[in-house]
Amino acid sequence: NNQRSEEHLWPLLDKFSSSLLLCYTNRTLYGVEYEHWFVKDKLSDWKIEFSGSNGNFHVNVDCNPVGGELWAPQEFAMTAEVKERMKKVLGATNYSLALRNCEHVARYIQAGVWVSFQMVKPDSFMRKKFIEGLAEKTKLINKFPEELRPPGETFQTIYEDITDNVHCGGPRDALSEKDEKGYNILLIGPTGVGKSSIINHLFNQRVCRIGHGAKPGTREVHFTQGMYGFPMKNKKGKIEKKMKAVNLIDTIGLCDNMLNPEEVKSFIEESLKINILNIDKVLVVCYGRILQEHIEAIKLFLKLLKFKKYKKRFAFIYSKCDDLTEEERIDGIEKMCELLNDELEENEDESNQPDAIAVAFPPDATAPTIAIRQDLENLRKVALTYIDSKRISLDKKFCKVM
């Protein structure tokens, strides 16, 4: 049992003020040096933390003074969502330094993500200590525990008369070595731009939770697997459909309001490296006004994914064009290309350029209009056109191949 009944402690959460701190102290447990993370009230000693002794660890609330220096204090507000997350983890047990530690819980309370950066940074003592012994469980380091996994996947069909779509096989906690032969599609972009909606429309099913406005729907790297018939030439040179596994990879928003750009990059990068070694297509999604912080965050990933070398394996998607005219759609995608593909080299191969489309998939649409059908066709073309050339390979330096 991973949860104790601690409802009698809920009134103690009212002791916290409107301002909280995410912070840590340095500790040693079983001979392992680690960062002990917790959430503390800014104005008092009240705190919530995953701690204990002699193998008896649980998430508790107390007002004992913190021993030692506070490191990396990050201030955030005590909102209704934060308080609800506190209630969800209060009493949690089954502590694991590698998979279910104090940082996982503290960052979940703060931002709704399940991540321990001290377990993913390549030079961290914790990672070096545990990574070899974890074997297959390496891929579970930053995966939500079952009881905290965000709801939202209904698998409801979006458009009944659309059949040319990826056939959904369901979500996956992680990908294995045998999945490496699949066609891997990665989506990146700022929070709230519609990445999850695009995945849903490629499957023609509601397989990913959708956020509302700037509120993110994806709080982890989310893998969904399916099958698709790729048009390919057979031995006789004729085009026929060949069924192939497809792995669609949704990611946390690059400009998350709780995690800084480097933390988001580290989170996504490590999740990718322990699951896949090659990527077939990268869909970069934006909408509305593209801010400088968006450009900088996206370019961190363009560099990581070797954009200059593999431009043909990228597609820029300007989304949520529901209320835009055709002229405004064209203007939006052109500006996106100018901002992100601005380092053109002399005599650059024109065939090695990213695709670019603008799409509109109204959330309340129950039947595909002519415009929606055209956008679906364009989306399939840029995402699912098979490219028979070298794939984007991730840096294997820190990969653990399973």
C-alpha cells in the first residue's frame, strides 16, 4: 500500500501562508549523499516533506525547525491546486531514493510534475550511484506513480468518418529496445500551444489530456503507440501501404510557469535518452505571438536535435488558427519560420528544409468541415510521410540501452 489515510492532518495545511518555498538541504542516507527537498511556508517553520528513519518513510506535515542551510529556495503561491496536490501526497509511503524520493514529491506539490533532477543530471552522485543497478526500471525514474497519474485519456473517436489515421495501441509508460524500429514522432513547443490536440488528431481519438488556455495538459513526457500504413515502394517499384509501429511523444511545455527552460530541457532530454535513440520526425508547435523566451527555449532543442543537419525531419506547425483568415494563417507560419529557421547557410540545400503548415482543430467540432479535412491531410503529410534516410540520433553518452 503506497498511501496512508492522513485526512486528519489536512487541517494542518491551513497553517501555511499564501507564500511557499521549494528548497532543499544536503543530507546523507544509507551512505548516499543527496538533496533533501521539501515545501516550506515562507513565514513560519511549517513544512511538508517525504522523510523518516529506519525504513519508515512517509509524507508528513510538521513545524520542526529546518536543520542546516536552505538551498535553491524558489517562491511560489499556495493556490487551490497546490493545496489539493498536498492532500494527494500526504501520507504517501514506499520511499525510494531513485524512483520515489523527496524531490519527486516536493516538485509535484509545486508544479504538478513528477521529476527528480538529481536522478537525471549525468554528473550527479545519485545518478552515478543507482543508474546501473536500476536496469529496466531506469525508465521509471520520472514517471508518475499510478495513484497520481493525471486523468484525461478517454479514447473517444473525434470524427466518425475519418479513417486515414494512426490506429491507437494505447499509452506506454516507457519504450523498450524492440520499439526502436518504430516511427518516432516528437512534439515540442511552449505550454498551451496544442501539442496534445495534434496528437489526438493524428490518432483521431482523444488519447492525450488537453489543457485549457495557458494551463498545461501534459505534465510528463507522454508516449502513445499505434500503427499506420505508410505508402512505400515494394520490390517491384509499386506503391503499397506497409503497416509500421508509430510512437508519438508528447512533452511538457518548454516555457512552463514553474520550471525554468534549462530544467524543462533536462527533464525532456533525459526522458528521451533513456527511452529512444532515434527520432524520425520533430513537430515544433506554436501559436499566436511567439515570444523571445519561446524562441530561445525552442532553439535549445533545435540544437540538441541537430536541426541544421536534419531540417527535412522537422515540421513547423502554427496551431489554433480557428479564428484566423487564410492571409493571417500564412502570415503566422511565415513569421514562425523566420524566427526559428533564421540561420540559413550559403548554398544550403533547398530540399533539406523543414515543412511548415498552419492548422485549426476547434475543440468543440463534432464533424470535419472541408477546412478541417484539409488541415488533417496537411498534418498527416508533414508528420507521417516516411523519410528513407538517416534518422536523428540522440547523443548516446548518457543513454542506458535496455
